[in-house]
Amino acid sequence: MTLEELQQMALQNNPTFAQSAANIQAAEGRKKQSGLYPNPTVGYQGEQIRGGSFHGGEQGFFVQQDIVLSGRLGLNRTISDQELKQAETEADEQKVRVVTNVRMSYVQALAAQQTLELRQHLSKLADDAVQTSHQLANVGQADAPEVLESEVEAQQAELAVTMAEQNQQRIWKALAAVVGNPRLPLMRLEGKLEDTVPVNADELVEKIVNESPAVRIAELGVKRADATLARARRESIPDLQIRAGMQQNGELLSEPNGKPVGLQGFADVGVRIPIFNRNQGNVATARADLERAKREVERVKLVLRERAASVVQNYAFSQTAVDRYKNQMIPRAQKAYEMYAKKYQEMASAYPQVLIAQRTLMQLEVSYITALETFATSSISLQSHLLTDGLEAPSQPGGIDQPVREVNIPFQMGISPQER
């Protein structure tokens, strides 16, 4: 299975995409609702209905409508429009999170696969050493302690294979969860850890700070808070209240024929005078929210720099470690092991020296894979704005976006996969 196939599977099955789409639909609904005009009121009105001895009374209907002034409906739409843009940006951010999480899980699974292959190879070498030691013991060229040491080394290598298999299963289950297919059977992955291309870490940090979706979401939060403040300032301007209708007046006229007054109209126009309540409290709250939103942009940028620092450190150290393991330490350890093994077969050295050389080579090989994994995951994290959590629910529009979560920071160098 390739990385591209895993990413396509995640784009189809990961539930957070549906959540992002639902957030966008909800924001569109709020935008539409916020710009709707208030409904009119239609009712019945009656006065002196019985009329008494004069057979009077007034009965009729009225229509009442509030006329919204000061452009508040337009400001409501502006606020909701910023929320919609936040939801759309959050959806873009979530796509980056999912794709990045798949890439990092793929690298971890690939590292586990290569580690298992290495453990299996070393276990085979240990088994061969046991056979060799038994053959040498049969002809009197090896003593019992050497045979026992070779057998213990083979058992340790076999146990290491079991641990590597369990670690591969654990990582594969995590990968299957991210792509949205928890029943995905374990299969071989295509690719090599050595294919990671070096990047300029410092340039990527600046790109993260300036172009991260988290920063754009925070900046949209400033625009939303600014529109909310403008809306709060307009709130003190009262709406125009208009009421009009028709009614039948049964009061008799003083004319000789005594006819009733008949159909007549009425109208009321009024406004609520903002003497005591001028929305002062909400204006102060909106002003404080605007200040908080501005500081949120600064905070997000500082958080990104803070979290990127450890990733850059891991990247730089792992890059150096990969180079030294590949070009210096492993070739020398391999040569030393081969020389000791040859001398042992020629009875020129003791078997413990072979075990020490073999163990050293094994540790270097495992450390090399770990360094490659850290190098690749750190590079992916930097290139993806530190967005690596594909199963975290997208933030609601208007809420505080979490640009980086501690759980998603690539592991520190020196920590083995089992300890993670």
C-alpha cells in the first residue's frame, strides 16, 4: 500500500471532514438568519365592544412592523460572514491536519516495518551463531560459557522480534483509525525512510507564523470582533415602530338619521428613547473582545514559534544523527562485527567480543531508523504548519482555535518507539 492510497482513504472516510462541512452549513444558516427582517404583527383591536345604549364600540384589525434603522441587519450579516470565513478556513486547516497525520503515521508504520525486518535479520544471525558455537564445541574449539552466551543472545533477539511485531501492530491500528478504516488489515507499505528530502527549517518557521491557517482564523476573529463592536455601537439607535389599521366604529352620529360612524383608520408611530439604556455594557464588552482577539493573533504566532522550536531542534539533531549513523558509525560497526566474527571462526578471538560487536551494530541500526523517523516526521510537521492531529474535532466558528496540541509534537530524540 502506498502513501497516496492511504491519503485518499482518509479523505473519504475521516469523520472530521463531515464535521467541518456541518460547521460551514451552520455558519451559512446563521448568516442567512441574521439578515432577515423582523416579522410583522397582525392582530385584532376592539374598544367599547358592547356599545351600551348608544350601540357604539370600535372593532377592527391592525398591522404592526418594526423598521430596523442604522444598518444593523447589514452589520449582523458582516459578523456572520466572518464566522462563515472562519468555518471555511477551519475546514482547510482540518484537511491539512488529516493529510499530515496520515503522512506521519505512514512514516511511523514504515519505521516499525523496517525495524521488524532488522530485528528478524539480527535474530537469524543470532541463530546462526548458536549453530556455529555448537559446532565449535563439538570439535573442542568452544567451551560451555560461549555456547550459553550465544543461546542467550539468540533468545534476546527473538524477544526483540516479538516486541517489534507488537509495536508494528500498535502503530498500524493508529494509522487505520486516522484513515477512517479501523478494520484495515496489516499489509506491507511501499517507500523508504531514506527518501525524505531536506528542508530549510528556519524558512519554514517564518512561513508557519505568517501563513498558518491558525493565524488566518485568529485574524478573521479580529474582523468578527470589530464588526461586533460596530454592531453594539449602533444598538442604541432605536427602531421605528409603526402600527396602522382599520376599524369599524359603531358609535351613532348626532345627525337626525342616527347612522353609525362606520369604517375608519388609525396609525401610530413611535421610537424607544435611549435615555437609560444606550447599550453601554455591550459596547464595553465588544471593545474588550476586540482587544482580546487582537492579542489572540499575537498569542497564536508566539505559540507556533514556541512549538516549532522543539520541532526544529529535533529536525536539526536527527539530520546530523542520520548522516553520522549512515556514513560513519554503522559502516565501522559492521566492519568490526565482521572482523570479530571471522576471527572467532578462526579461533583468534573470544565469542563475547562477537556478541558485543553484534549488539553494538544492532543498537546503531535501530537508532538509525529512529533518527530517520524523527527526521521525516519533523520535516512533515514543519511543512504542514505543525497541524498533525487528524482526529481532533474542528473548532466551532467563534471559538478559540487550537493551532498546536502537545500530543502532536514529534517525539524527542532518544525516546524509543516502545516508550512512546
